[in-house]
Amino acid sequence: MIYLVEDETDIRELVVYTLQNTGFDVRGFPDGNAFWTAIHEKLPRLVLLDIMLPGEDGLAILKKLRSSATTRKLPVMMLTAKGTEHDKVMGLDLGADDYLPKPFGMMELVARVKSLLRRAYLDGDKTGYQIGGVVVDIPKHIVTADSHEISLTIKEFDLLVFLFKNSGIVLTRDQILEEVWGYDFDGETRTVDVHVRTLRSKLGKSGDVIQTVRGLGYKAGDVG
């Protein structure tokens, strides 16, 4: 089930119609009140969230989702007319897993939804990785740093797994965008930098397992 929070009726109905015809179960809500009522009854697999909403705005809703143990790992994609870099970075910093500015094409929306769901619910056969004090358990979707469990968004988790999977190899920002986001993100490599910065911060003193290679990109590896 996908939940869409969008106050503009035409957009809400079009998105719901498109995703339903692609095989998804979708429910649309005009505001936060209706959304919260539904989410207390049944958790969705993905939330599509507008920012400019009547009453409680999308960023406030996102904060609540990320502050609750029940919904903190729930994939969230922002769909909004607020498309400046500042707005995108703000949404991503608050824990959004993807950000699609309006106007957007329905085919791109469907592709991003599929990509995000695929990455959010991977059931791969690898048990995980360990570098230094950071341990990644892929099946359980758990990351610990110095024996303390770390709460990561879907994209932060995917980024860490990709870096650890290619330990010792320098990965360019474009390579990371293509692999972690699953499509061409219009060359917005700033997105990678934001996620790396947040990831390092969450890993605390073990954050230096993610190294910056000046002029090239990032790599994971023991420091010493």
C-alpha cells in the first residue's frame, strides 16, 4: 500500500490513477489529519508527501514520521513545487528518501517509486559488512557503530551498504547517485555530499570509515 498526501485534487487523483494502473495499491489524502488517521490503522510501504499542505505541512509530517520508532524507517518521497536546492537539502536532511519537484512526469514518478521500494525492501542473501567499529546487518536492516544501534533512513542505509560493498574503491558522486538512487539525478551531486555528511555524523567517532577522496568522490575503509 502507498499513501499519497496531496491537497491538490487534480494531482492527487492523477497520481493515484497512474500508480493503480501500474499495479500498486494507493490511497490519497488531502491533508495530514486524514493521513494520520489512516496510518494509525495500517502502515503503508511508502509515503508520497507534498510539502505545501493545509494545516500541518509536509515537513512537519516528515519530522513526526522520523521521530517515531514505528515509522522512522518508512520510505518517504517528497512531491512538491518547492524545487530549489535549499528545499531539497532541507527535505533530505529531515530524512526524506527521495525528492521529486513538480511538475513531474508520471513515467518518472513510477520509475522512482519502483526504485525506492526495491531498495527499501531488499532481501538479499548477504549477511552484511563490517569496517572498523561499524557493522551492517543487511537482512535485519540494522547498523551499529561502536556497539550502539544507529537509526538511518533508507537512502543512508543504501549508501553505507554500497560504500562498504566496494570497500577500498573510490566511488564518484555520479556512480553513487546511479546506484543508490537508481536513476540519473540530474547531476545533483550535492545530494551525495549531504547524505555522506549526515551519515558520518550519525556514525559518530566511527564516521571516518567513510573517506573523502579530493576531486574524485568517496570510499569506505579502515583508518589508521
